[in-house]
Amino acid sequence: MTVPVIPSLPIIGHSLPFQRNALKFTSEMQKKYGDVFQISLLNEKFIALLTPEATKDIFLDKDDLFSSKEGWAVSLGPTFENGLMLRDFDDHKYHRTLLQDSFRHDAIHGYLEIIQPIINQWVENLKKAGSFNLYQSVKQLMFDISLSLFFLDVKQDESEKLNKLFMDSIASATSAIRWPLPFTKMKKGLKAREFLLDYFESKAGLINDDSKKTLFAELVNTNKGDAGLTNFEIAEHMIFLLLAAHDTTTITLTNSIYSLSQNVDFRNDLIKEANEVNHSDISSLKNGLVGESIFKEAMRYYPPVPFSIRYVVRDTEIQSYPLKAGTYVTISPLLLHHDDRYWDNPDAFDPYRFIDPNYHNKAYFPFAGGAHTCLGKFFASYIYKNVIYKFVQNIDNFEIDESLEIRPTPIPHPVKDVLVSA
Ligand code: HEM
């Protein structure tokens, strides 16, 4: 079958309607052209494949046909070069195995102990403030949490500098100009990368067996010796981890807290569970089914990674559509999660749809799948539950009078932040 090509303007292609409202634009195209079609974004052509079956085949990639490295390089390269998602096949497998060790149970238990006081301090500050901007406040918390998992005792001015450099590196990922021309976001992002690499590499050299067990220290200590990663490679992974961990959890918490302001029954169920669960015990956190339901629904409604990109390395076909080597393909949890062929009332935010832990939906891909399945997916849920439980326990009576609209691209973010009155 031939892939329909959607007509577009030269160079900018469909970038404007896509940037304005990716869900609306792509679902309109889907209605008109079917589940598979070609769009143009930022001077590249992408074949969108919008069925659960094609999504699963591409994520699972049984025959090593789809490159995550070349696909994601379109937006994350070169600033996040050599991060785990920007590696392929055997090389990726090798690095993933070495990173995985730092996500084992006992290590995560230690990380949860590290982040508790930071969350406690956050809720204390919110209580004192009385009102606060939701997204901004959660974003700062998630940055502070990430930083604490990398280094302990970062001084305030150093933390602010790192935050700024990190924001510069993310901004380069969303920049339309992909070359480091003077005064561009790309130039700034690459400069930030250079500084962060030096910073992480020099700090890695100071870590020893007695260092406090942060994620960074675990990575350095488990990679000592000839078979492990060099400190420079670890620095490259750390920059990517900061990206992977930060905005994803921020947007999930933001839209969850907003939704709790609209749903008092659910909020009461969550408060009850928050008082029963032991927040630093992994088994107890896993049993927190009310927290799990809202986590899942928040990621269904606004998937933190709304589109994934892959690059076809050898000619193949999916669902009778030919895919030539050298083509970019995109698959979309955002579209699948809002497709009424697979979900009842998909535009309603309803955490109870996930309350049965055995509920499974073939169109649900918040953490991707296959070799690149999110490495932090369990850890993310424990961080999430720690924050949301402590939030409802301490700020049980809050209101948000504005509505929250989240724009999914380039990375999900609110069109306008909302004010929470506690
Ligand atoms: C709600 C939170 C999160 C969501 C929804 C999420 C989602 C994802 C998705 C969809 C991918 C794969 C994209 C693709 O294959 O195209 C991914 C990869 C990854 N994530 Fe997450 N993520 C979250 C939090 C985290 C956290 C907290 C960490 C680490 C602390 C993390 C670490 C990673 C890493 C290292 C990869 C690359 C895996 C690989 O390429 O093998 N993520 N994440």
C-alpha cells in the first residue's frame, strides 16, 4: 500500500499547526488519511503510524530495523549525544546493562531516603506561601530532587548555575535551528553541555566507596575497573538522565495535582492511602493502587513523551506499508491514548479506569517498550507517589480556579501556569 503524503508548505511543512496543537492536527489528518500518512516537520519527512500494532512492532524492533539514535538525534542531538536513548543495538545493550545496576531495589531505597527531606521542605514552603504557581513550583522541586540524586550538599549559587545550564541544554533540544550559529539556542545548549560534562567528570573523580549512595555515586562505583564506563561516559549519561527524569515527572505531577483540584472524591481516597503507605518502602509504595491509578491516568492523558521517533536502517514493511531505509517514522502515545477506538470517553480524566491493577489496554505506551523501555519507570512511580502523597497529606484543601491547558510539543508544558490557593 502507498503511504499518503499530506501536502504542505515548503521548508516549514506542517510545523505551525503541529506546534500549536499536535493532538488536534494529527488526529484531523488521521481522520482524513487513515492511520498511516506522511507529514513534514522542520524540513524532515516523517511517516506517522498510529495503530497499537505498528507502535508495538516498532518499539519491540525484533530485527534491529529502527534506530533510536538517529531518530532522536533530530531533536536531542548533539546536546544529548551518547545518552542511552541515543545509542543503538549492541552498543545500547552494553551501556544499558551497565546503567541498570544503579536502578536495583536497594539502591532505589537509598535514593528514596535522600529525597524525603526535600519533598518535606517543599510542602512546608507551600503551606507557608499559601498560594503558588503549580508548574513552576513542581519543576523547581523536581530539579532539586534530581540534583540531590546526583550530588549532596550543592550550594545555592551552584545549584542555580546548574539549573540555568540545564535549561539551556533542554532549550537547544527544542530549537528550530539545528546548527550552533552565534546567539542561537543550539550554541548555548552545546556550551552548557560542555560545562556540564566537565563538571560531572571532575565530580566523578572525587567519588569513592565511602561516598553517600547517590545515583551518581552508584554509577561511578559500579563502573570502576576496566569493564565499566569511563567517567566521561558516565558524565554523558548523567546529562541525559537529568533530562529523562526531570520534565517527564514534572508534567505528570502538574496535571495530577490539577486534576485532584477538580475531583474531591478521588482526592479523599488518595489521602486515605497516603496515610497507610510507607513512603520509603518499595513494596508498600507498589501496593498504593490509588496513587498508581492517578499516575497512570496522568500519563495517559498527557504522555510525557507524546511522540517517539525512529530512523529506518533497512527496507522493511509494517502493516503492508513499505518503509524505505533512510526514512523517519513517528509513533504516538498521545494519539493512541486519546483514540476512542481503544478507550471509553478518552477526553475525560478518570483515574478510576486504572483502579484494577490487572487492567490492560493495548493502546497504552507511556514508557515506550522493547529495548528502550524507560529505565526509570519504577523509580519514577516511587518519586511520583512520594510527592503526591505528601502533597495531599499536607495540603488537603486546595483550589485552582483556572483551567490547565497543556501543549504537548516540543515537550509537554502548560500554555499558562495556574495558581494554587492552599
Ligand atoms: C513519568 C515519568 C517518565 C516517563 C513517562 C518516561 C518515559 C520514557 C519513555 C517513553 C522513554 C523511551 C522513549 C523511546 O523509546 O522513544 C524513556 C526512556 C528513558 N527514561 Fe524515562 N520516563 C520517565 C521518567 C524517568 C526517570 C525518573 C528516569 C531516571 C531517573 C528515566 C530514565 C530513562 C532512560 C535512561 C531512558 C532511556 C532508555 C533506553 O534508551 O534504553 N525516565 N522514558
